[in-house]
Amino acid sequence: MVVGGQIDVEAQPSGRLTDHVGLAVLSNVFRRDLLEEIINVTGCRERRKRRLPAHVMIKFVIAMGLYFSESYQEVLRRLVGSLAVMGSWDDGWQVPASASITEARTRLGVEPLRQLFARAAVPVATTATKGAWLAGRRVMAIDGSALDVADTAENAEHFGRLGSGPKASAYPKLALTALVECGSHACVAAVFGSCRTGERTQAADFDLLGAVEPGMLVLADAGFYSWALWHAYARRGADLAWRIGVSVSLAHLRWLHDGSYLALIFKPGLRAAARRDLQTQAQAGQPVDPDLACVVRVIEYDLPDRNPDGDLIVLITTVLDPYDIGAPALAAAYHERWEEESALKEIKTQILHPGAVLRSKTPDLVTQEMWGILLAHYAIRALMCDAADEAGYDPDRLSFMGAIRVVRRQVTDQAATSP
């Protein structure tokens, strides 16, 4: 919790986060040398001296996420104290008008923010981070959500609305699918765009898929399963534990000692006779055509307290050896997927606020703003994980809202003097 502006971890040392924040949260997490490198690579460096150079605008877009309810001018006014050390202003500098700030955002474009996220947003959990690992694997999850964007003709055309006719959503919707490190709640990859694009399609985008690597255990809900997507993620070398729906055909092979069992999943479109032949081959110990079927381990269980209707939860996993990870541990790990939902909720209700509408009026600026929000969330979560590791606690025991308040207050204190 937060006491007197500091994060208190039950009387344990907790100054680590506020020490970082005191050095300016954005500058600490997103180093100036990295910004300069990205500015050079993306070619967005200004050709003449401007009051709002590219590196300042990158920080400004991220700060928009920290101060979502503030005007452009107020965001910049709060930010300049922490940026003054960069030597970006002279004694005659004044906060530009909102129109000038919008022009500077337009000049900057989307690519610098996208590339900064791709470079900076990496898993932050260390071996000391509690709740981040299972059997030596970093626990990750993929999930999706939707955010309202400003109701302009351009945004409506680009992002679309949920539903149609009189039942259409009041605002255009941005669809977001993200890969989150469960232990830290840090979002390390994201794809977003039109709400007409499904979660599976976004999850197949290499911007998300490319962040998956060996040593991870990737969790996903039933809405993500497809034969093609399962194999795309498995080929990345990570282990998978995904829930499947009743429509997915399973062919039982044999029971395992922990109550799980091996089974085949099939390429869509196979006739029942072909599935039976493949099952018979596999039960006899013969290899099956990997283009038609593959072996998975199945864990089935129910949670009466959470599933009052008694729906059976069915997980399939690439971890075939029950001595590697037992069925109870995998079932418990799957429910860490809700940590991703918590991370997306933090973005929607705490970085932003319930019912928030992204302020940008054009698709490019909406996209830029969304990257800024994701970067702001990542910065706070990275610092919280560092603080938790230092104190020896699970990051879940720190208040995200409390951390935001500390960040906002520290940045405001730094901005108390005129640049």
C-alpha cells in the first residue's frame, strides 16, 4: 500500500521504487541514448531547431498516459521539470499551444513509439521475482480487450464499431491483443487495430508471436485456440497451456499417473474415419503425420466456486511429461492467465479511467497514443517489479494505483520550477 507518498511493503525496505521515480520515471526506464537511436533509425529527427524536438515528443506521448485526464498543455507543463535536465529549453521557453503540440505529434508519427515499445518492453521478472516462474519457465499469457476511441469519421472508418445499426457501439473501438508476463503484469508485446479483426488474427501477427521464445510457458483462453495458431506458437519453442472448447476434437491415447492423459488433436476438416485411423496408429506406438494430428497432454478439472454451472475446464499442453509439471500445478498456473486480465484492467481503469475514450482524433494519432499508454504502463510495472524484488515480495502485493500516484506526484514535484 501507499503511506505518505511512499510504497510500503509491510515495513520492509521499499524506497527502491521512489528512488527511481525521483530520477524521473520516463528517463530512467526509456534512456536518452535509446531514444536517440530510435530517432535516427526512424528518420524523425527535426531538420531545424524546434521547441518540441522528437525526443521530447516521445516522452510527451508516454506522459499523456500518465496524465490522461489533463490537457495537452498541462501534460507538457508537468513533464518539463523531468525533461529540463536534457537541455531542451532556454530561458525564454513557454508551453506551446495545443495546436502546436498536435502538429508536433503528427510530425513524430507512430513508428518511433512502436519501435521504442519493441525495444524497451522486455520481460522484467528476475529469478528473484515471486510468482513469475513454473518449473523454470517464465509464465506468460495472451489475451485481448477493446478500448473506446474518439468518435470521428476517420476513427470510425478505421477502427469500426462493435455491432451494427441501432445496436452499434456508441464509440469506435480499438481492439488490443497483448502478451503479458504474469508475475510482473508487464506487457511485452501488443497488436491493436480495428475491432473487426479477431483476437486470433491479432495473436498470429509476428509483432506478438515474435516475442514468444523458449523458456516460456504461454497461457491462453479457449477463444485463441486453432490448429494453426497452436502450431505457430509451439514452433517458437515455448511450452503452451491453453484452454479449449467443446468443439475441439480430442482422441484419447492413454492415462497418466497424475490424472491427465495424452490425446491427439487434429487438423480441421478430417473425417471421423481418418481421425480414428490416426488414433489407432498412435495407440499402437506408431508415428502419425504431423500435418494431420499431434499429441498433446490434457488436464480436465472443474472449479465449483467459480463455475456454478459445473462447466468442465479442459486444458491442452505441450508439456507431455507429468513428472516435469504435474496436472495440479498446470491447472493452478492456467489461472495465472487472469493476471493478464488484471494488467489490461489496469490500463483501462487506472492508467486511464472507467469509460475513458482515447482523445486522439485520427487513426495514426490514436495508434501513437495507444503505444504511449502501453509504454507508461510498462514503465510503472517495471519499477514495481524492481521494488518488489528488492523487498522480497510478490509484485502483486504492491498497489498499482498507489504506484501511479507516486509517479504522478514525483513528476509534478520535478516540474514545480519553470524550465
